[in-house]
Amino acid sequence: MSYKIILFIGILMGVIAQLIMKLGMKRHGKVKLSLKRIHRDILRIYLNVFVFLGVFLYLFAFFIWIFVISKIDLSYAYPLVSVNFVLIALASKIFFKESVSKKRWLSILIILIGVLLVTMS
């Protein structure tokens, strides 16, 4: 299997991890940063099954990343990780009904153009 495919699997896992953690935090509610409650909030957050699963997937994506950069130039692989901005924006809009402004979409398009240029090198 191509290392580029493995890289994109890792990127996709990272995106899924972020979405699952977001789902967990939506269920948890907003975190209030106060010294009185911080230890209780941290414990509740990390015992949240969605946050825990998201962190686990993110860790798995990290190990894929370590494997990939042992095989591919970092100067090639790292810019490709920015594909996650595109995927997160799309998924956030679809699954969480988040608003994505035209300026943000334009920024994401510029990122995509950069990714295309890197893959052509």
C-alpha cells in the first residue's frame, strides 16, 4: 500500500477523532474555567465516551503519522495534513450545522490549491 494512502487514512482518522470529540463536548456542554470546577470538569470530559474514543483515534492517527514520516519527506507530508481543514469544515457544516462564512470557504480553497501544488511536486 502506498504511503500516501496511509497518510490520508491517518488524516481521515484525525478528522473523525475531532468530530467525535466535538460530539462529546456538545453532550458535555460548555466548559467553565474556574479553579473550583476544573478538576471535576476535566474528569467528566475524559470519562465522556465520545471524548475518550476521539482521543484514542487521535492517538492512533499519531502512530500512523510517525510511520508515514519515517517513509516520506516531512516537507511533502506535512502540507498534506491541511486537507483536514477542508474535511473538518465540510463535516462541521453537515453534522453540526455550523455556519461557515464565505471568507472561510475562500481560505479553505486557497489551502486546497496549496495542497494540489505540493502533491504535484
